[in-house]
Amino acid sequence: MKLEQTTYNRALQIDNDICIGCSHCMKVCPTEALRVSEGKAKIHVDWCIDCGECYRECPTRAIRVMDDDFSRIFNYKHRVLLVPSVFYAQFSDNITKKQINEIIGELGFTEICAVEQSIDSLIDEENEYVRNAVKPVISSFCPAVVRLIQVRFPSLVENIMRLLPPIEITAQYYKRKYAEKGVAESDLGIFYLTPCIGKIAAVKSPVGGYTSPINGVINMDYFYNKVYLAYKQRIPITKEVFVNGAISSKGVLFPTTGGEEVHIEGKTLSIDGMKNVVEFLEILENEEVEGIDFLELRACDESCAGGILSHRNRFLIAESMRKYASTLGRVHELVSDYKKHCSAVIHMDKVEPRSMVKYDRDLDMAIIKMEKARELRKLFPGIDCGACGAPSCEALSEDVVKGQADINDCIFLRTLYEKRGELSLEEAVNIMESIWGKDRFVKRNY
């Protein structure tokens, strides 16, 4: 099956040398962007939202994260790392933040900043936005949710809050602060440490007519292992690093479930986990929801504490973050400075739908194909077994009318045609091999 290409920067890639075509990824994709062909999983890149559900599910680790090479930080004289609170929560309580920060400095960064510093001023902007916007307002915090709406629920893009997420506001703040010091833009490298695959794509291909000042994104799982190894080896600390750890309890809890909506006036809901988010968006799109002012939607269970690139159990991370937040004040000392520097750059343009062309770009032809697909679905068994290499009978019918699959790919119809003598055994085997690969049929145990 040949899938379309795109200019959209992807954060995920399938390693065909490792992929066994098990179809686990195909079954969990919320936009049905995956198929199995020739024994390998294939991504329809225009439909992929980089949520990472496939990465989480893959038993062979064949799905790779397209993050930045760590050595890129040394291309810059000033190397700023934006660290989310969830990173410190990866470690056990006997490892202090001071020890972690010292190791980060030893690994090459010249300044460490708490990425949630911008949240205190952002909350005020969010309340102002919600008071005047179309309801319900959907938070723009989670990039996987934003892209899910763009691709699968395009009628709801008007509801996405047109305010930048905290990582971008904080990055803008430090870009301006360094510019005020006279530091050349080419000498400043701002890097974000991400627990989330979606944020890699969000930095590389931002929505809302925005260009990110972040120069690179570092995989948190990779960086955790790097820091923890240095801790275990007791590497000597020879370098100084400036730590700007100003943060409030609101900032620490904001990336956790309920941490955003609790500060928004009116009737609000917080929903986490991709299945739950999809279920709610479906009823919202069908206009079955009324009276909600604000929605905090997060793709991962326990929100960022359950980020796919996190190392530790999500419940332990969330508990650690709550414990840390209880030691902090409600505001931090940089709030007024953030409002001064970032009020002009906090807004973004309208988020546009990302076309998920199911049938055809020509409307008349699309209607014809849609009707053909509807007739085909009546022939298929409707059990969504996935043996055809598509995630559902509906998906197979759409692939057939687009010429990307054949009706005989359905194992039930193929068996019926064999029984009638309309399809030979050799032809049936060839179809199975084209979907699942020839290696599936040469195992010695068969």
C-alpha cells in the first residue's frame, strides 16, 4: 500500500528491519493512520498526529522517535535547557534537584530554567480568553489533542484556545532576556526536555502561524538515562551552571490532570487518556454537550506524568509532583517580568484543520467514492479483525475505493470466493503474502 507524503515534520518513524507487522500499532491509532502491507506497518503521515500510542504499544520497539541529536547543543555558546517539573519527578526522593542540576551542567548546559515559569501569567490570559471566546474553549496545551482535532474533528478547530503553550512562552522569555544582554541569536541555543512525542512535532511544525524559538528537543527517556548513569558513576562536578528555578505550585501542577482547569472560571472539565478524549470529542462534535466553558484535554493518562517518554510509573510521578508543589508558594518572583516580556507574544493565529482526505479532493468524486465505500461495508463482516491489514472494515472499504486495497483482502470474502471456486488457493495465499509478508508462511512450525 503506497501512502502519501507530506511536508509536515514527523516525530515518529518505523524501522522496517525491526517491525514484525504484528498490527498492534494499527489497532490503537486514534486516526487510523496505520496499515500493514508486505509484512510491515506503514504510516499515513498526513493522518498521523504524533500522539505516540503506537510507540507505547509496539512490542519490538520498531517505532523510533525522531528527536534531536544531543551533540547539537554544542553548536551554541549559550545552552539553555527548559526543564519540566515532570523530569525531576522521574528520580527517587534520595536524589536531590541540586544533584540533578549539577549533572545537567556537567553534561554541557550553561543555564537551566523551569519551563512552567510562564504558567502564572498564562492563567490570567486564559481566563480573559475564555470569557470572550466561543464555548467550550479547548486548551491548546496538549499538542497531540490539538492535532487530533485538526485531523479527526476539524469542525472543532474554532474552539481551540489561541494562546501559546507554556514551553513556547518560556522560550520566548529567555530569547528576549539574552537579546537584552547583547547575545547574538546564533550563539543562543534553547532546548526543551520533552516527556511527550507530540511536543517534538509541535516545535518542528508549530500551529497557529507561529515559529518556535526552540532550537532542539531532547528525549526525556534518553536524557534521564544519561543523567542517572552520571549520578551512579559519581562523575566529578567541574562546571558551573546557572539555575533559574523560579516556579509556583500552580506551575508544577499545571501539566497534571486537573492542574489547568482548576484555575479557569466557569464550568470546566479535565479529561485524560486518548480513548477518553476521543469519546468526549465525538459527543461534543455531535452537539450533545452544553454549558461547558473550558475543556482541559490531555492525550496521556495522568497527563504529562504519563508522558510516553517518561521513565517512571505515571502515578509515582504525579504523586511526586504533588508533594513538590506542596512546598511552594502560589506565585513566583518572575510573574511581573513575564507579563512585561511576553504579553505581546502570547497569542497565536487561528488553528487550521489538517486535511484528512478520505476519498478524493474533488467534492463530486468524493461523494461518489463515499457511496461506493458505504455499499462495500455491507459486504464486509463488520468484526474489524484487521486480517486485511486495515484497522477496521470501514477503513478497508475506504482503501478499496481509493485504489489502495482490494476487496479480496478481506479474509471472509476471500474464503467465500474460494468456496465458490472463483479464487484459487494460490491466489488466496498470494494475497495473504502481499499483506503480511512471505516470511509469515515459511516458518518451520507450520
